[in-house]
Amino acid sequence: MSGSEWAAGDALRRKVLGDEYVDGVSDTWAGAAELQDLVVRFAWGTIWQRPTFDTKTRSLLTVAILTALNRKHELELHIGGAIRNGCSVDELVEVALQCSVYCGVPAAIDTVRSIKQISDEIS
């Protein structure tokens, strides 16, 4: 797997999610090289590279979307990424509050719990 989208995507994914996660993901995704290639090239190498939003804004959007989809593993991963991208805990909680109206209070409560857990681990 090579190319400019792959290189740019891999670099940004490492910046947002951390080297430890990226280095370990290959074991988790064994047998799914095509999926990993798609995620790195398309999500990280194309969409996350677009100039309209900075990575902080993209992180806030991603946390909101993952709250709506109730994808706990990816949500917790991206909460850590959001903090690394400069999002404050207050901003993340505000996203959860906004999501409570459109996604439901239980989803927002779970997100706030994850924000606390991840921010405590990072601090």
C-alpha cells in the first residue's frame, strides 16, 4: 500500500489516533487489508485532508456522528483524537449536549462518560 493518499492518510491518522493504535491495528484487522487501505486512503487521505474544515472541527463532527451511530469503540478512539487535535473537554461535552437533542439523552450520557474516561486517561 503506497501512494500520496496513503502516505498523507497514514501520517494524519497517526497524528490524530496515535502511533500505538495505528501500529496495533494491523493485528486487529488481520485479513482485512482492503478495508484498512480504504480507510487510510479515503477517510484519512482524502476526506480528512480537505481544506474546508480543520482537524479540530472534523474531530468534533466525528464525535457527534459516532454518538448518533452509537459506535462506542470508534467514539472513544476519536474522543482521544479530538483531544489531541486541540478540542477541550468542555467542547466535547457541548457536542454531547447538542447530540442529546437529536440523538437521544442516553447516547449523550454514554458519550459524556467516554469523554471523562478518555480525558482522565490522557491527562
